[in-house]
Amino acid sequence: MSVIARWCHRRRLVTVLVWLGLIVGLGVLTGSAGTKYNDTMSIPASESSQALDLLKSAMPAASGDADTVVWRAGGGEKVTDPAVQSVMTQTLDAIAKSPGVSAVTGPYGGERGASQINGDQTIAYATVTFSQQAHDLPKEQVQHVIDLAKAARGEHLQVELGGQAVSQAERSMGGSAELIGVVAAMLVLGLVFRSVGAASLPIVTGIAGVVSGVLATGQLSRLVSISSTAPTLATLVGLGVGIDYALFIVNRHRRGLMAGLSVEESVTKALNTSGRAVIFAGGTVVIALLGMFALGLSFLNGMAIGAAVTVSMTVLAAITLLPALLGFLKLRVLSKKQRRELAARQARVGVLAPYGRRAAGENGFVRWAGKVQARPLGKALLAVGVMVLVAVPFFSIRLGSSDAGNDPKATTTRQAYDLLAEGFGKGFNGPLTLVAQTPAAADQQVLDKLVTQMKTVPGVAAVNARPQEPGQTLAVIQVVPTTSPQDQGTTDLIDRLRHDVIPPAEAGSTLHVMVSGNTAITNDFNDTLIGKLPLFVAIIVGLGCVLMMVAFRSLLVPLIGVAMNLLTMGAAFGSLVAVFQWGWGSEALGAGGAGPVESFVPVLVIGILFGLSMDYQVFLISRMHEEWSHSKDNGRAVRIGHGETGQVILAAAVIMSCVFGAFLLNGERMIAEFGVALAVAILLDVLMLRLVLVPALMHRFGSANWWVPKWLDRVLPRLSVEGEPDPVPVGGPGGGPGGEPGGKSSGEPGDEPELASANHRIQ
């Protein structure tokens, strides 16, 4: 690390220009070549996906995304009135001629069209079939259809659109969310560092890492399947960790400057200590994210790749770009008060005195560490109580997939959903598509009997068979459930058709019927994912234990870490259920009404939280382990590590929670779920676990914290996480706010509290 630090510091202009060139180059490449994100959420081996593939190959026109245009006549008018009918007929004709549209089936004309008008003739709909699936359609083609439909709106005519393609085209990702998160992080950094320059560096470094990572992810989407949501998720995670990683390094650099080191020496030392921890922490996050490959789901793999690439770029920015920027800033990284103090010391003695002999008054974090040591049991019980209370809703979690009924009320997709449910029933928003293969002539008769039988199946509201062309051996049947797409009753109907209704009908014939459609594909995806979730958790827990055993030569510390991770995840899932499943404030957040938690959100939250929790555990325990290695006094080691790291860990958690919380304003339900889960979990993780429960437990366990069997100690590889020990800051361990002196500081040798003198000895 020393070589990298010195090279980037001495050639700081070259380093900055290389980063600018990288970002500009990736931007130009993205602008010219474009991206190819893919939102397909299917399981290749599932029945629903096989049916869709068959439909694509045999009937391409019927396999495109089917969206709806819904309209309601008001003011006493009906949709069959000549004026309404004229406006909507012209609109549908224009849509039918639009690029990317293969067919439009409207309600005007023919017996079949009559079924597309509700009983009191106030609501009608038309089906718009695109030539491709939603994720393959150019946004401008879908937007053209949306504009045509909205142009038909009048004083007494409400026109709305629904469907996957419309939802994706209307989606507004990002926007001001990132800016709000960055501004909030800047305010926190300003309070911590009391220096505009120091506060700006983590922001600049984090943004550079995120921008390069997201642009690189866009180009990777041309090679592997990556969801269009991946860049937003990568931005959410990358901004949080990128700013935090730079914060740790800048904080260590400031301590080095106040210890009397030159700018270059301080930068080198910061990279050789905190830089190592940042690489370890970032590597842990990347490994946790890539652990999702064990699930074998391309949709999640793409999200993991995007987030992992972005986190890797933030780590690279922290260990290369940041040292260069620190070289440009020189002593301006310190606050004015700190610079005056350095100048005064130089004027007094001609050179900077050895920093370990400075007086160090206690700050709030040092005093809190002492209080936890004095009464650990009561504080531990309080922390556990808070975490359990927040986690209680988790026990009623229902995983599934939200639909347009969970969109914000003001969106056209939600309005269309509500109109269809009002006019034609709840299940109309999630029809099932049955794909039937009829290779023999007799199979058609068998299929006709099955269609008649399905009309009497509980949970079925309507069954409609599309007309078959002469000689065609593939038939499509639409089954409308009585329940909404996300309702458990719809899942039960899918199972009932697959296991109880279709197999007996197929017996004795060559007829083969498969249940597909967006609702069935989503259900198959959810079932597969939930089935593999225990494997993923086991991989994450095992990985965490091994990494912490290697880093801290302990059996108990990894077990404590695993327990903390489980509590953190419980708090994350509890907040998810309360806000999104129970609907406590989801509408106010613009995330729509109550509904199931997205099935893949827990997987990603587990991976991300595992990595982030490990970050804080590493920064906290490594300082305790460092002191234990020198003093062999567990109480002292835990107290010093707790007191010295408390401020920077809390600041990092607040920054990360601000960044995650800002994404609640994104307007996208899934991203809002990540924002709530991660913001709540990270803040509680630090406030309740790292600053209370972990040190309290370690005080109670005593020297057993650091025990490991001799045979295991010999087998485990040696890994230095923190590198060389760190000088003590002016104002004591952790300093006061912003690294300012935390108490009285006489500057006279010999006036040293316990924590400062302890740090001087271990250097």
C-alpha cells in the first residue's frame, strides 16, 4: 500500500487526469454504444418460462408484451356513446399504426369486443400487443403510445394505461434522490471534520467511484444479463460505502498530520492502515454480493454484478484518487482550529513535538465506553430489546411480487389497475396464459373439454380461448382469476390448475398444457428463490465466520459477529414488513399501498447488510484486537477500541443511512424497500450493536474473546487488517466533534490520560 500511496501522491495530477479520462471514456462509450439492460425475471427450467419460449418461437406476434388502454366515461355519458366511441376509435387506430405495435384489440365491433365493456358501460379497455417483450422495447416507442392515449383525455373522459411496458417507460429512476443523499452526507461530514476541504473529499471520491462503476455496469449489460434496476441499486450501495471508505482514510490522514507527519508520510500511513481495512471491507462486500451466484438466478446475478463492480470502483478511488486529492489539499484538510494549533506548536518548540505526549481530554465516546464497561448487562439487554422490537413484524413476512396495485395513486398504471378491478374484477389485472400443444387432431376436442371444465374451477372468473388458425398445433387460453395477482388465492389457483385440473385432462392424449403469463412467471421465480434462500444464508454465515476467524484469531468474536448480523437482518426485515406489507407510511413515501415484500429484496439485503455489518465489525474489533495484542487486558482493549472508533463509526453509519434514506424519494417501490431496510438496519446496527451490545458482550466474556485452539491458529492464514497502529489525535481518542480537541489540552508533557498514553506505548 505504501508504494501505491506514494506514487499517487507524488503524481497526483496524472492520477486525477487518469480518473477523468476513465470516466469520460466510459461516458463516451456508453453514449455511442448504448446499454442493453434486461429485466427478464424467469427460471429457464420452469414451466412458465418454457411456455413463453414456445410461444415466442411458434407465435411471435402473440408473444410480445400485452398492455392495456382503459377509459371511463363520466358526467352521465357511457363508453358506447358516439362521441366517446369516435374519440377512442381514432386513438386506437393511431396506436395500431405506431412503431413497435403488432395488434390492438378494442371493444368496438364484433361479439368479442362486447366483453371489453363493463356491465354499466362506463368502463372499457383495449389490449395493445407489442412486437417484443417489455424489456426489449425501445422506450420511445412505448412513450409514443402513452402520449397518443393521454391525448384523448377530456373533461368527461378518463384515459389510463397499464402493463409492464408502460410501467417501465413511466418509471423515473434516480432524479433528486442521489443529490439529496449527497447533500445530507456533506452536512454530516462538515460537522465531523469542521473543514470544507476534508468534507468534500469523501464526496468527490465516492461520486467518482459510483459514476465509473455505473458506466462500466452499463457496458457489461451488453455481455451479461443485467436488470435496468441494477444501476440504481449500485448507486445506492456505492455512494454509501464509497463515502464511508474515504471518510475512514481522511480521518486517519488528519490524525497523522496532527501527529507531526508530513503530508506525504501521513497519506502513506493512512493508506497503509485504514487503506488496508478499506480493501478488506470492500472485498467482503463484493464477496457477499457475488455469493448470490450460488442461487443460480440470472436476474439476481446481474444486480450483484452491478453492485460489486461499483463497490470495487469506490475502493479503487479511495486508494488511488483520494491520496492524489489529499496531496492537492495539503494542510487544508485540517480545520482552521487544528491548523492554528499546529502553527503554535511549531512556534513554541521549532519542530512538532512527539504526538503521543500530547494531552488528551476525554470526549463523549470515551466516557460512554467507560459506562458500558461499568454496567454492561443492563445496556446489553436494552439493546437486544430494541432490536427484537423492531424485528417482530418479520415473523409475519409474506414474500411475493408487487404489481400496479402497489404503484403510487397518482400514476397512470395504478389508475388503470383500479379501473380494471372496478369494472371487471380484481383478477383481471393478472390473467394466466395457458399454452397448449395439440399435435394430434383429437387433442383439440380434449382441449375444448378442458376449457369448459376450467370455467367451473374455484377461483376462476373467466376463460377465453384465442381463435386458432387452420392447421395450427399451438393454442392460447386466457384464464382470469377471481383474486388479484399478488393475492395468495391466485397462487393457489396456479397450483390447482397444474396439479389437479390439467393432468387428468391430458391423460390418454398427446395434449400438453403449460401455465404461463406474468403472474405465473413471477410465482415460479418466487418459489425457486425462496427455496434457495437457506443455502444463501448458510453461505453468508459461513463466509462471515471464516473471515473473522482469519482476521482476529478467535472463535467467539466470529460467533458474536454472526449473532449481530442476524439481529441486523431481523431489524431490516421487520421495518420492511411494517412499512410495505402493513402499509405504515408506504403511500406517504410514494411507494404505493400495502402489499407483499418483493421476494428478491431479502436476498440482496442479506448480501449487502452482511458486507456493511462486517465493515463496522472490522473497524471496531480490529482496534480492540490491536490493544489486546499489546496489553493482554481484555477490559482495557475493549474500552479503548470502543472509545476510539465510536465517533468515526457513528459518523459513517449516519452518512450511509442518509444516502440510503434519500432513495425513499426515488418513486420506485423496490428501491424504496432497499432504502428503508438498509437505512434502518445500518443505523440500529451501529447505535445498538456496535456501540452497545458488542462491547458489552465482550466485557462479559473477558479473555475468552481472544481464544482459538492452537491447531486452528496454525492452520489459519495470517492477515493484517489494520496494518500499523495509529497515532492518537489531538483532543484524545476519536477527538471532539470534527476531530477537534475533545477536552482541555495543556500541551505539557506528562499530562496524559490513560487512553493517550496507551496508544503512545504501542507505537
